[in-house]
Amino acid sequence: MTAFFTSPTFLNILLAIWGIILVINHLNYEEDYEWAIGPTIVLGVILFFIPSGKDLWQLFLANIKLWIISIVLYFVIGFFWSLFKWYRFLIKNRDEEIERTKLYSNHNLSIPKFSDNKALISNWITFFPVSMLAQLLKLIFKDIAKYISQFYNKSYTKIVNYVYKDFV
């Protein structure tokens, strides 16, 4: 039974389930990731060390350069991803503020500050793989939903035009 829990199949299933949980969380609550930091680190250590069957400390010391390079590269990629997400966040916020200004004449434009969004930005850096996957899924599903609504819009418009052809 122990062999199953340390098998690559079990660990891949565990990783897939954890990935699904993180993506669903990202789709629902983009800023709320504090709860996921500890379990993600533990899962990463388990997935890296357990399948080898070696002593964890020896394995870590034998691969210290790889660990350091991997961690630095991870955060560099996360930094660039956070710049992209920050830009998208600012564009979305700007557009919403412009709409509010149009609706309410006394509404002052509020510009987001980095200092007010540190948690959001650090989550983009820390969980950039999940954020990237969720962004991709949002784009795919948004395009599918847009296509379906356009298809139905045309269909319903044709029905309206047919029924009211004598009045239009």
C-alpha cells in the first residue's frame, strides 16, 4: 500500500487535483492565495523528493545549484507575469473608472497604487503558473461563450425579423 502512495501515478493524481483546486480558486477569487502557500510548498517537496526514494537532505545538497537556479528563474518569470497582470489590471480599472465617471458626474477618478495592491502582485508572482492557466482558460471560455451568444443572437434576430416582417 505504501508503494502506491509514493508511486508517480498517485503523485501525478495528487498534483492534478491540487492544480484544479488552485485554478478554480483563481477563477473565483483572484486575490486570495495566502491559504495555498504552505500546501503548495509541501506538495512541491513531496513531488520532488519522494519518488526518488533517497534521503531528502542528501538529495537537496546534491542538487543545490539546480534548486537555486530553479527558484531564481521561477521568481523572474513570476515578476514578468506580474508586470503583464498589473498592466491588465490597470487597464480594466481605468475603463471601469471612466464608466463610473460617465454615470456619476461628481465621481473622481481613483488611480490604483502599488502600495495598496502588494498582496495581489505578490500572488501573481508566487502563483504565476496557476494565474497563467486560469487566464488561458478565461480567454478560451470567454471566446466560446461569445461565439455561442453571437450565434443565438443571429438566430433570435432572424426569428424576430420573420415574425415582424410586415411591420419593419
